[in-house]
Amino acid sequence: MKATAQAPSNIAFIKYWGRKNETLRLPTNGSLSMNLSNLLTTTTVEFSPTLKEDSVLIDKQNIEREGKRVSEHLDRIRALAGINIKAKVVSSNSFPSGTGLSSSASGFAALTVAAVTAAGLSFSEKELAILARQGSGSACRSIPDGFVEWTDGDTSETSYAYSVHPPEYWDIVDIVVVVSQEKKDVPTSEGQTRVGTSPFALLRQDHMAEKLRLAKNFMSQKNFVAFGELLEREALEMHAVMLTSYPPLIYWTPGTLRLMKMITQWRASGIEVYFTINTGQDVHLICQQKNQEKVTTLLHELDFVKEIIGNYPAKGTRLIVQHLF
Ligand code: PMV
């Protein structure tokens, strides 16, 4: 059977950086995110007895390392379905991949839902999240709708994602700013394994549970300023761990820093806008919808900005009827 799924990427306000179990991808702490309406991956999967190997095309390219990760994920699904048939996978991103916009989150969420369906299985949202997590941790947060928590569990069954609020709950926007098309030189999965080398890792770990609790509180109060201050400090703290890991992880480029400084200035002039950054140079600007136009106009004045993608809170992963092949 052939199946196609569409998944949003997500931006974490409280982040996942470090694992307590590598094989199962169990994070050292819980995290909180929002699905992004305009960073989407669409993936079609078909299992076919005529294939000798899995065939994987992502954005029309056949990249060995990514193909291997996809095949390993298909193996998990084959084992659950009790089949041994190879698959054709075609995937397409609506945004640049590999520059820090979390294409692995939307990619593995779409792959999970499409492949599970194509294998003839029927899983609950929680089961899909648990499975997606094993492909790429943050992918589990792209399965449920809207604002999502990935629970801090010690077993595979207790480390899943669920919707804290639906997309329409809060009118906040993530304005994604692409500052260069360069691919990051250390992939996220590899970067995650260096966390323990930072002298700040344990310090950060000590207050992650409290930060997550606060973030959920501010979200339920819709206290945007407190929420924004917290998410920006959280991003800088995660990058402090990255910068002090060995070998160091420096994901920022000059454009990233220039933008961080501009945002601080805009805020001093009274605009409520905050930033967060993942493993890459691109910057996510978080503001309320009432300020989106003002912020976008300011961004258009900056010559180093390559692309601006406005995102609203979005639904999670869905099956769709238009196949890619
Ligand atoms: O799921 P991964 O292995 O791509 O890791 C995601 C890591 C961050 O984007 C930096 C943080 C997060 O929680 O999304």
C-alpha cells in the first residue's frame, strides 16, 4: 500500500539537548514546542516486493547518510508489522533543509505516519509519537496538534508527546529568518552526543524541570512577556552548553549575531519580540500576531536577511491524499 503524510516542523521554547538513552533517544529533560504552519515536509512511502533495497529521495536527492537513517527507521516499522519488504520513499520540504530549521523533526514525523500506514498498521497518536522519537527526538513533537510537550520519561513508553493546547489557543507567530543557506557542519544528532563535555551541562540540567513548569504556566496565563524572556534565556543557555562542549559547537554565523543584537534593540524601543535558535544559523523571532507586520517590515530593511517565513501555530501530522509518486 502507498501512503502520504504531511508534517509540520516545530520550534522548541524549552529545548531538548542531551540524551539519557542514546538507542531509545530518551532526552535528559522534557521540552515544549509549537508546530509551524509554513515549514512542512510531505512524504510518500510504498512497500513493494519488487524492490531489492530501500530507495530514498529527499528534495530530489539521494544522500547516503540520510538514506541510511530513513532505512533504519523503516526497519523499526517493518519489525512492528512483521514484514520484510523494501520501500520507496520520496520526501519534499517546503523550506531549506540542513540549516537549522528542524527538517528532521518534520521529516521523521511524516515518514513515521506514512510508513506505519503503508505497512498496514494503525497506531494511536501516542504510539506514533514514541515511534517518531526513535527516528529523531524532536520529531515526536510534530505528531500532536498545536503547542506540544514531550514528557520526561525514563522508559520508551513514558517518553511521548501530547498536545498541551490546540493551535488556535494563542495567536503567537514564529518569524523564521534565514541568514545564510550554508549547511551546518556538525549535524544535530552528532552534536547531541557532545553535551556531557560541557562544564555547564549539569548546571543546566538542574533547573530544566522548573523551566518547563514555568513555561507551561506562562503559556496558560498567556503572559507573553514572561514567556518570551524565558524562551530567549533558554536558547542562550543551550548555546552556552554547545559553545563550551568539546570540540565546540558554534552554530552561529555573523548574520545570526547581527540579528540577535537588532532584536535586543527593537525590544528596547518597545516592540515585544524575542528570539530562539536551534542547531544552525537561522533565527526564530517569536512575537504576538499584532506585532508581526511591524517586525517583518524591520526585517525587510536588513540586507543580510535572505528569506523570511512567517509561521502560525499549526496542526500536527496528517495523512493526505496527494501522493508524490
Ligand atoms: O531531534 P533532533 O535530534 O534534531 O534535536 C533537536 C535539537 C534542537 O532543535 C536544538 C532542540 C529541540 O528541542 O528542538
